[in-house]
Amino acid sequence: MREPTLLPVFGRLGVKPPVAVAATPARSSSMKNIVASMRDGLSSHGGLALKLGVVLWTVVVLAAVFFIVRA
């Protein structure tokens, strides 16, 4: 039986390398505070924010379909 060829493997499978985030300079110090707080919030509650976004998007699409069908 012939063995399969070895494919090049870059790192471990299923493990992503850390992504470097390059921050753009903010216009003012209050903007820096807002951006920093949003970044902290998304890093700690990113999964919840994604789920809420999907739910809101679904509700908007269903409402649009409802109003189009009724018209």
C-alpha cells in the first residue's frame, strides 16, 4: 500500500497565531478613551456581541420581509 505524500504543515492544526493589531492614531483624547473602552468591551464580550448582532440582523430581515409581504 502506498503512503500518502506529506503535506507541508505550518504550525499546529487548529491553532491560529496571535494577530498583531495596529492602532491608528485617534483625533482627540476623548476619542482614544472611547476606542479603548470599545476594544476592551469587545475583547471581553466578543462572543456575546456577535450573537446579539446576528439576532438583531435576523430580526431586521424578518421585519423587512413581513412589511414587504403585507404591502
